[in-house]
Amino acid sequence: MKSHAVLASLFMLALPLATHAQENINPHEAPPQNTTHHKGWFIGGGYGMIDVATQRTNLPKQDRNAQAVSVYGGYQFNHWFALEGHLFGSNNLHFSYTDVVESYASGLFIAPKFIYALSPQLSAYGKVGAGVLLYDETYDNRHSWQGGREESWGSGEAAVGLGLEYRYHSPVVLRLSYDYSEGTLEDTEDRWYFRNDADVKLEVSQLALGFYYQF
């Protein structure tokens, strides 16, 4: 899994911004007030890279990168707390199991979001929540008697996230985010076929750039 490398990269990107913001703070003045977040609803989206690892009984662990899109929104209660929903989906992960032609990861999570102001325009945040993690496969006619069929796995799991947000224009906030979730997913149809009746252990990490609009 490349999640630790991705997380380190995010911190490396954040460090110069945070350092610059702290250098501009006068120690004799009051701490910066967070103008990045205001009370009210917000909605937005992002695009970036997703890293997915799967592990099943009698099959080797595989790790793949792909592009992913996300939609998020929620309600900002005050300058340091919000409740946020996050929906994401990957494009084809191209796992190399012999009869798999398409595979996708997706999820929907809700989490409380805690915000810390680095400057009046720049903030860092962290969140921990729960939701549903999903994984789907479609099989090839040439290598399997069940060709063309789709199989799905799903389970309720926890997720964590962190990121940076910058108010670019009054209602528009830019975001750099990292999200991670993992779990053992159950076959949603509990089929007897030797491979599909096994649970799937899934690890998902995302790095995305996006923005949202605050009402």
C-alpha cells in the first residue's frame, strides 16, 4: 500500500504553507481568526488519484492506482466544526486476475470535521467517520463460464481524512485532501462460486484536489 507515502507527500506540501502562515503571525497579536469557514451549507467536489489494494483467500494481494472523483458537502456549525458527507468512485482499476475485465471501488462516508486556522485564509482539518465501502468486478467471457456477470462486495467501515483548505474567493474554498478507509467486505449476494463467496479485504487511500462552494 502506498498510503504512507501519499500521506508523507501531503505533509510535505502542507509544511511550506503552514510555515509561511505562522511566520506572518505577530506573536504580540491575538491568534488568527478563521475566515475560511462560515456557518452554513457547503457543497463541492474533487479529482485525484486513488490507491486500492485487495486481498482474498487463495489469491495474491494486488495493489492498483487509478483516477477517482469525489463529491462532498455538509453543514458548517462554527469556525472549528462541521459535519461532512463524502461520496467517491474510482475508474477501472485493471486488476490482473485472469477473468476480471473491470473493477471499481466506491464509498459513502459521513464524518465530523475539526478545523484549525493556520492563517485567516488557510486552514487544516481532520475527520473520522463511518459509512459504506463497496467493491465491484465484471468477468470476461473468454476465461470464465460466468462471463459478463458482475459481482459486488460491501460493508460498513470507518474512514479518516485530513487536508488543507484555502479561501480563494469569498464563497469558494480550494481543498487538498487525503482520505483512507479499509475493511473486510462481504459478498452482497453470497454466491457459492469458489472465488466469489470469499470475503475481500480492501484498503483504499485517496489524494485529491478540489473545491467547494459555501452558501
